Amino acid sequence: MSQHSRVMTLYKTLLHLGKEYPGGYPYFRNKLKNAFMKNSSLKDPKEIDSAIARGEFVIKELEALYMLRKYRALKKRYYED
Amino acid sequence: MSLRILVGCKRVIDYAVKIRVKPDKSGVITEGVKHSMNPFDEIAIEEAVRMKEKKIAKEIVAFSCGPTQCQETLRTALAMGADRGIHVEVSGPEYETLQPLHISKMLAKLAKDEQIDLIIVGKQAIDDDCNQTAQMTAALLGWPQATSASKIEAKDGSLQVVREIDGGLETIKVKLPSVVSADLRLNEPRYATLPNIMKAKKKPIKKLAPKDLGIDVSPRIQVVTVEEPPVRQAGAKVENVDAVVEKLKALGHA
């Protein structure tokens, strides 16, 4: 996969993840766009790779956030401590 | 072991949405509200996918009953790792009166038609909280059931299941074929990321009507009224412990 298509896939994946963001989809979309725009002038492949890696880290963080949020909400709703 | 697993996935209002009751008290507002797969069903799918990854299962069939939008729920199931989907389509008004008994009958029929070895469903749906489908399905099929499962181990032709019950944990052994219902702590479901959803578009979804399965979806239960819980009364502040006791006595708690 070329670096360009990797960046595009990363952007689309994050955009899709943003739909469930607690702060709201428009807020997330703005932040995402700004973050990608800030790095749009990068030329060195190694720097782009590390930026992609940071993006993939954010994906993992978001998945963990959503999972934890759901688990805690369900535990509170259905299980008495 | 190479099991064929049938997983039930219900499309419900998303768990994070604030529920609003319709003004005519006939039900809950569902128009334009975010829907997603019932969290307990996500746990059920995840368990089936893990069994397939461990080579205990060979095929996972995801099932959903409802209006056209249920296809989205099935796509999520396919994105998580199910192999194919079955969508039994019912219209909007029919869906509002659909009850666990109808779903159980559908699951039982499909289990026979598709030669299913194991049915996994979520323990209960977060919208109706019935906790009936797994039990009714097992009864209709004459299969053993293991409900509220928090751990499943497959061992030659049977399952060892740890159940979460009021007193703690109960370990039982059920012979296959059987019905299992997933509890919260069975596993942590994976997130269906966009690349997986794209790949899942190639997986087939079979569409059926209730009459194809020979099932009558007329309701057996009528919802009389749906109301919001009473508004929480404001508390009262008191000066000291004696005042607290006074107040409690006045309210009738001696």
C-alpha cells in the first residue's frame, strides 16, 4: 500500500470512529481535519510513517475509550454492587 | 470440533441515547434515533468469532429480524467476523409488536434448517430487558441451555459454562447442540473498524419473510402503556443527626 493510500485509509477509519465520539461528531471531525492539515506539508517518508503510527495509536485509544464507556454504562445499569 | 454457530443480533436504540417516551404513551420514540447492535449480542458474536479463531467453530451465521435497517446490524456482525447473515424482514408496525417468542421460533426453525450446533444470543436486549429468547429457543428445540454465561470452554461434544448467578458463579456442563446466552463479562467485543466493514460487504445476507419459516408474528402480549419513571424528588437538608431521625420517623421509616 502506498503511503498516500495509507494516510487516506487512516483518515477514513478515524472519521468512521468519530461517529460515536461522546463530544459529538462535528467536534471530532474538526479536530481530525486540523490535525491532518497541520501535517500536510511533511515530505520525509520516515516522518510520515511516524505520523501514521501516531494516528493508529489514536485508533486504539478510541476503541479502548468506547469499550470502557460501554462496559461501565452496562455494569452500572444491570449489576448492583 | 467444528461447530456451526447461529448468533442472534438485535437492532436496538443505542445504549448512550437518552430515551424519550412518545406523547401518546404507546411506546418509545425510535424515529431518527441512533440505533446499534444490542451490546449483549455484540458479546455473543465476539464469543463465536473467538471460537472460530480457536478452530472450535467452522462457520458463524448471524441472524436478525426486523425492518430493512437490520441489514446494518448484520453488516456489523459480518465485520466482526461472522461468515454470512440471515435477515428475516418484518415491517415497521409488525416489528413493534414482535416478542421473544416469535424470535425463539425463528431461531429454532433456522437451527434445524441450517444444521446449527450452537446458538449464542445476548442475555437480554437493552430495550425490552426480557431475558427470554435463549430459554424459549432451548425449550422449543429440546436442547440444553446455559444462560448468563461468563465463560465458555468447549470439550469434546459438550460445553463447560460458568454462569453468573445471584449467589456467585455456577459451572455447568451442557451437551451440544445447545443454546447459550452471553453475559457482560464473557468477553470484550472487538470494534468493527471501517476496513472490516468494507470487506464484510462481500459476505452474503439471505433475506427471508416470517411466512417462509412458517411463523405467525401476531402478538401474544399487548403493551398497555409506556411511561417515564417518576421525576426524582428534591432532597431536604437537615442540621444534625437527630433531625435526620425525626424526618425519617415522620415519613414512616421508624
